[in-house]
Amino acid sequence: MIRLPKIAVGGIIIKNNQVLLGKRRDEPNKNKWAIPGGKVNLNETLEEALKREMHEETGLIIKTGKLMAVAEFINTNFHYVILDYECIIMGGNLKAGSDSLEIKFFDINSLNGNEINETTIEFFNKIKTCKLPVSIVHREI
């Protein structure tokens, strides 16, 4: 059986120095705050997947902006690639849904601690000093 990388998208909404994060309902990183998003379905463009996932997880209707990060998670039996895009709110009502227990804005300069996903913290630390898009690789093999 051939195993291929899985592709996902994430949506980054920054408003007044605050970033929108969702509290994850499921593993990995259950009960941690992270950038909302999810897997790209077969025959779905990255933009279509991002709009669908953001609506499902945040209740918001978004317009896709620039690519901000590419994150890869690699281990012996798993390879996950996440493309995080800037999102502009076009409508909808902010509410947690599908994979999110809660959804709220956090001060972008105060992201730390055990409650926030470590890759989310790493991304926001890198965008302060790196040229976009940021690249994050976690390899465990």
C-alpha cells in the first residue's frame, strides 16, 4: 500500500494585533488553541478547502489572501503538509463549529504557555523575523 502525504489548509485572521485561534476538539493537540483549518478533499482546490474549513470551524465567510506558511509534519508512517493563508473576513457570524470547542482572538504578542499549540507559537514567532512564507518542518524519523 502506497502512503502519500496529506494536504491541509489553515486560515490566519489577524485583526487589531489579535489572531483568531480555535480550541481543538480532537487529536492531535486536543484542547490546545491552534490556527483553524483542515484537510483538502479530493477534487477541491486549496482556496475552496480553506473557505469550507473556515466556515465550518469559525462560522466566518472569508476571502483568501497570501500564503503565509508551509508546515510539514513527518514521521515513519505519517506526512502532513499544511498551507496557512491570510484570510479576510467577508461575513458570517463568529462561532465554534465542527472541530473547534471554542473560537476566540488572542493577542499576537502574548502567545505562549501550555494551552496553545507549539507550532502555532513557532509560526507567530517566525513571522516577526522571517520573510513570508514561513517554513516549519517537524521530522521525527
